[in-house]
Amino acid sequence: MHARLDRDTSNCSIARTLEVVGEKWTILILREVWYGSSRFSDFERVLGCPRNLLAARLRMLVEEGILVTETYKEPGSRSRPKYVITPKGVDLVPAVMGLLQWGDRYRADPEGPAVLTRHRGCGARVDTRIRCERGHAVPAEDIESVPGPAFRLRPAE
């Protein structure tokens, strides 16, 4: 048996993560949260997502602890929920930024990216890089995958 090919893939963190955020509208909602949107009407206006899908995706993000709702009230209006990102949601920033960076490189408009991401502190462009726990930049070809504590082989057939 070859461990890489005969492993039990039912215990995969990538697959479980995609069950939560692997749908287009979910990623686009997160993008809009990072761009400053927080109200249902804001998401609906900018995304053009069908209301029922938008409501379902927002509900799922709240159930998963990626967003929380807080109540706000504009003068003369009833109270409404707004959506606020949690630390668990902030941990998704590198993944979404990676998609943005890849898209800017390979799928941007011929004139260039629609949005630039900059470090508020110094104005330099932000990018995603892979680093090890000791701070070394790690190119893709130097990443190795080894069995972890939950590694399992598929049952013999």
C-alpha cells in the first residue's frame, strides 16, 4: 500500500472547510464584510444574490460562528440585525486574500484589479505568503505533507 494513495480521505479538513465556505455566495459575503458591509440590504444591493440564498448563507455563517449578529436601529426605524465578523471569521482572511491574489494575477480585468489591498499603516500592497512557524518564507515546492495525528488508511477491501 502507498499511504498517500490509500489514505482515508473522509477525514479531510479541506473538505470539511469547503462544506462551510466552498460556495460562491458565501465567499462573496465574506469579501463584502471585509469591505465594510454589515447589513442584509447592503449585501443584497452589492451582490445581487437572491434573497433566499443570501438569508441562508448569512444564517449558516452565524451558525458556524464566522459572523455574529448585533442589533442596530436607525432613527425612526425598527431594530434590525447587522453582521459582524468574529475571530473565527478573521482567520479566513488569508484564504480569501489568496483567492483575491490569484484572481488579480490570472483573472483580472485587462486594466488591472478592481480593488487594491494595502497595509493601512504604511500603504504598501498586501499579499499572502506561506511561512513556517519559525518565520521562513516557504515556496510551494518546499511544502511537504506528512501523516498527522488523525491520519488513517482506508479499510482493506
